[in-house]
Amino acid sequence: MNQLDCDQLVELVTEFLEGALDARTERQVVDHLALCDGCGTYLDQMRQTARSLGELPPDRLPESARAALLDAFRARPGAEPRGGVT
Amino acid sequence: MLDSWSGGMLRLARSFVSTPDSAAEVVQDAWLAVLSNIDRFEGRAALKTWVYRILVNTAKRRAVQESRTVPRSSLTPEPSGPTVDPDRFQSADEPYPGHWRQMPLPWPSPEQRALDEELRSHLERALAALPDRQRIVITLRDVEGYPADEVCSMLDISAANQRVLLHRARGYVRAELEAYFASPGEPGEGAG
């Protein structure tokens, strides 16, 4: 059975995390990770990268644009208050 | 809804247009388009997905007006080289070809490194340096947290294409973070 080298494994990491690999390749990845600390670290860093990005603070709409939009919402023709959705 | 969605919409809009001001206008225009078309919303997609599609279309039109290159699938093939520097791996005449020459060093644990201002701006710069389509996908997936199928539907791309773009983008940002954590100035607690 074929074995993966590290330089091949690093290109499969995202598909592995997404659960998109076929069963055979996925097993090869797991077998490799079981024996290779370097690739374990790499996988972990790709996860940490995604998580750090998720911690970035949201942007905010400028107050003038926000006010204009709220006016537009209220002025919508035929707008009826429905279930208190604002 | 306006407040909770606009932040993510702004971030996405900035991937298409050149300035924060025009991104804000894109978001504003998109909301107005949502308002005038809400009766046509069929409920087949999640409301937020539908709003984001309108946003993407609005942003693309705006980008054309700015005559900035629009991200478009047919325009350029994605770069297909490796996402990790080949020098990191042993070559054919070394004992373990294809294996790490020097393993990646573990990073400080998340508890040890709060997402401080410096790391945050480093991440923002890394995002800004990505090619458009990669930046748009990683922004939606990792920054905004959308599931893969919704991102495919918003951008009208295949699942495989979405994964390739995400992989390349994450690989780039990971390398930038690695360089950041390896740099002597880190972790910064002021200029001490």
C-alpha cells in the first residue's frame, strides 16, 4: 500500500479537515499523522489559523449609512410591523 | 438584523472594492436592493444567504464601475504550486525525500497568546495580500464562519473549487503566522 510523504500530506490537510477525502486516502492521512509529529503540528496550525481568523472583530457600518438604512426600512411601502422583527 | 449582519457584509464587500467608503456604500446599496426585492424572496435559500448573494452582485457591479479587476472564475487559473515552501522538505538525495527537513515548531497555545492588536493587524495584512477569490472564500469560511455549502451557493462555485481556494488561502495565512511567531519581537508586550 502506498504511503504519503509529508510534502503530499500538507496538501491534503484542508480536504481532511472538511471530511472530503475518500476513505482510502483518509486512512493514509491518519496513518501518517499517527507517526509524524511534524505533520501533526502542521495540521494543528491550519486549525489554529482558521480559529484565529474567526476571532477577528467585526467591522461596523458608518453611523450615517446606518441611519439612512433605518429610514429606508421604516419608509418601505406597505411595510407592516410583523412579529416585532426589526 | 441590520447591525448584526452589516459587519460581515462590510468585510466581504471590501474584498471587491477599493476603499472602506465604497464598501460601506455597497452594503448600503445591497440593503436597499434587499428591501425592494424582499417580496421576491422565495425561501429556498436561507435569508442571509440570499442577502449575501445580493451583496456579492452589488459589489461586483461596483467593482466594474471602479474598473478594478473583478474576481471571476474564468479569468485566471488558480495558481497550482505547493502551499508549503518545497525547501521545507528533503530532496531526492537526502535520507527521507519528501519529509520535513525541519519540523514546524508548535505555536504558543491560544491561552498564552490573546488575539492582541499586533497579531490582529498581521492577520488583516495576510488577508489583504491574498488573491481576490482566495480572500473572499477564506473570509466567508473562517472569518465569518459560513458552512461550505452556503459559501458555494453564495459565490456559485463548486465544492471542490471552494476547497482548493480555502486550502491555498489557509496555507498562505498559516505561513504568515508561522513567520510572525518565529520573529524575535514576538510576543509583544509593548516595546520592552
